[in-house]
Amino acid sequence: MQKRRVAVTGMGVVNAVGNDLTTFWQSLKEGRNGIKPITIFDTSGYRIHNGGEVDGLFPERHFTPKELRRLSRCDQFGIVAAQEAMSSSGIELDKVDRERFGIILGADSGGIFSVEKYFRAIYTHAPKRPFPNLLVSFALATTTDHIAQEFDLRGPRTTTATVCSSSSAAIAFAYDAIAYGKVELMITGGSDSLCEVTYAGFNSLRAVDPEGGRPFDKNRQGLSLGEGAGILILEELEYARERGARIWGEVLGYGICAEAHHLTAPEPSGEGIARAIRLALEDAGISPEKVDYINAHGTGTPLNDLVETRGIKMAFGKRAYEIPLSSIKSMIGHCLGSAGGIEAIATLLSLQEGIIPPTINYSTPDPECDLDYTPNEARKRDINIALSNSFAFGGNNVCLVFGSV
């Protein structure tokens, strides 16, 4: 069966450097650092106190008091980003077959922050009893369900949870649903929020850099945690052209594989990462020589950055040294379940404008991480084909291929 071509026609974003596409992209081009002291919970008992916390969203401007009582922080991010994505897509919902319009999102921590608020109020005997609605958000599929209800979507609906690659996997599966004719349109990407249990976990693993994430730098000590949402609208390319939609780019294919190596550490040779990249290029029908840019996973942990570098070298050989990479996690933190969605949007904006955002906080080259990481300043470059890498705990590897149209 010949696959149908799949376009991206809508995008919306919420994160530490911008709560809309324009602000987000301008911040990335300027190399703005969104890592700052965490305010939504007490970090005094931890080694690290910073993260990519979303601010300036003002939920009361987007939701009624009744809605705010039942929507978690994660839900709010996802709905706001989805509203922007729908608006930018120009889709007229009254002209769409809702049974052929689906949604698949990635998630990780989800609404755990709301659950923490509930039990903190219970155990500290807060004077005002917390709303039981806060517990509803414990289910990872809640944000997916809220967005589906927001737009009355009656097509396929599901949520993926492969930790840090969750929303990249969601984009891959949404692409398949359209490419193989299951649906015409899909909402995809992901949403996630900071929560104390995740923050405590990464602190206990000593996987967080006290000075902020420094991907690929010799002195890197770990990641910075972040939060937010990256939501995309995918649709069949010809359908998008017929209705005169703005097309941000095309999803050309993907690679997904597992390493079966360790629950937290990547397979050290980089073979699993190289395999995901090769599978993605094969699926897209693209030769390695055609790749112009890689939006790296680039967490800033000593092992992850080294292994990603090894995997890219294994996949591209000598040409790896000619391909510019960058990690926007240096600016927004690692947004876990929403990271792949946000980074896919950044990759598509790079395609549109021919600008590679920088890897900030880079000062000391690492002899073992010796590729072109676009240090500290954005760069102009013609980009026709770009990859977006997402590699997760458990060896859940995803590589997405995007092209200009």
C-alpha cells in the first residue's frame, strides 16, 4: 500500500521561554535561558533548585474557575497549546468529519502535581479541604481526553508513555494513522508538568546540573528539568493543499527501536541510537547525505550526550562532522513527556526560517563530543531535511524526519 504524504498544518506551544509560537521561536533564536528558581513547590530540601518552569501563562485568562478546579497544570498547558495549534491550522471544525479526526499524545508525569497538592493538603490538615477533582488528573490520558472533548474529536484516541520519547512516539503513530488512510487529521505531540516526585527522583539520581544544563560541554553535570506542551496538527498533504492551509513542513518518516539494555542508562556504544536514525531515514526514503540539521536529544548528562554523539557518528560516518546539531534543552530544560513535541515544533520552525537555534551554556569543548553543536549563537542555513531525536529511559529511541514542502 502506497503511503499518503502527511503535512503539519498547525502548531502550538507552552514552555519556559514562550507560551506561543512567536515568543518561543524568538527566544530560541536569541538563545534565551529559561532555567530559573522553581516556585511551584518547595525545593529547599534538594541539591538543585532550578528548572524550566512555565510562567506568564495566567490560566484564569484561558479557563473559568470551574474548569480550573478540574484541570491539572499539565491539562492547562496541553489545552492552551492545542487551541493555538487549531487556530494556526485554519481548520473549520464544522466542515470536518469528526470520526476521521483523532488524537494521540505523549505523557510522562502528567497530572501528578495536582495529586501532590491534594495529598499535601490532606496530610498538613489544611483549613480548606482540597477538591477531589485534583485526583482525576493522575491518569496519564486525562490531557488527551480533555483536548478531544474540547474539539469534539471522535476518531482514534490514545496516549503513549515511553518517558522522554513519549510525544515523539505519539507523532510517529499519528503520522502512520494518516499515511495509511485510517484518518484525515490528527492532533499529536504532548504535554507535561513539573512535579515534586519527578524532581526528587532526578535529584536522587544526581542527574541534574546545579549550574543549569550544558549539553555536550565537557563540564556538563546533568540536565535541567522543564515543563510545557508542544501540540501539532497533522493532515493528509493533498487535503491540506485543497483547503489552502499553511503548511509548516512534512513528516517524512520515523524510526523507533528498543535497546533492551538498562532501565535508565543508554547502551554505551550508541548502536541503538544509530539504529533509530537509520530506520528513520529508510522509512523516509532519505539518504544520510540529504540531512541538513539534527535537533539533538542533548540532555546534558555525561553519558547521554556522549552516546548520542557516538550514535550519530555511527549512523552518518564522516558526514556527521558536517551536520549541525543543537539542543534546545539548554534553554527550556528537559520537558520529559512533552519534550519531543516541543522539539519537533522547533525543528519545523528551523525548516521554515532556515535558522538553527543554538546550544547555550557551551564553553568547554569535550574531545569525545566533537561534532558541530551550534554553540551559543543561532546560525543561518538552508535546511530541507531535518531530524528530531528523542531517547528515553529503557532504551526507547525515536527519530523523526521532517522535510520542507
